Amino acid sequence: MEPEQCLPLPETLKAIRAADVITLGPGSLYTSILPNLLVSRVAAAIGESQATKIFICNLMTQPGETDNYSARQHLETTKSYAPEIHFDFVIVNNRRITEEQASVMPRKVHIK
């Protein structure tokens, strides 16, 4: 991460401390969710918070990033980067996505 020691805004830590519920996800695991947890003191503040913590899994894996990851693998990867966060609930879709949902999902882009 650049800079290696990235600090959160004071308002961010204040909001985490004041929260009743903290949700993590859905989103790109390695490019959206985890980078926020790597900012100094953010994961620790979430872990120390008395808020209810909810991990929301994506509807499907992301091509090139989380191909074939299970919900458990998403959660375990998150825990490997932020072991201080203990989730109270995990929300997982257990149904196949519809054709309509699949048609609006981004496709893998090949750049020549």
C-alpha cells in the first residue's frame, strides 16, 4: 500500500465508534473491501466497536479476482487481513442469480 502508513480521517474513526451496525460488503474483495481495512487503525476500530458487525457476501464471484471462491473463502480471506474483526452475522445468497442479473454483471475484459 502506498503510502505504507496510511491514516484514516478522524471522522472515520469517530463514525465507527458511534455506529450501531457496521456492514462490510458487498464489493470487490481485493480492490474495494480489503484496502479499506488496511488503512491504519480502521480494522482495530471496527473490531473494538460494540456495533453489530455484518459481512455481506457478493451474489457471485468476480472474474479474475475471486473465481470460484465460496462464501467461506471470502470471509476467511477478510479475516486473514483483519483478524480483529469478529462478525455477528454473515448474509449469503443461496439462490442462483437470474438471467437478468447475469446480463448486467460486468464481464471479463480482454485488452489487446
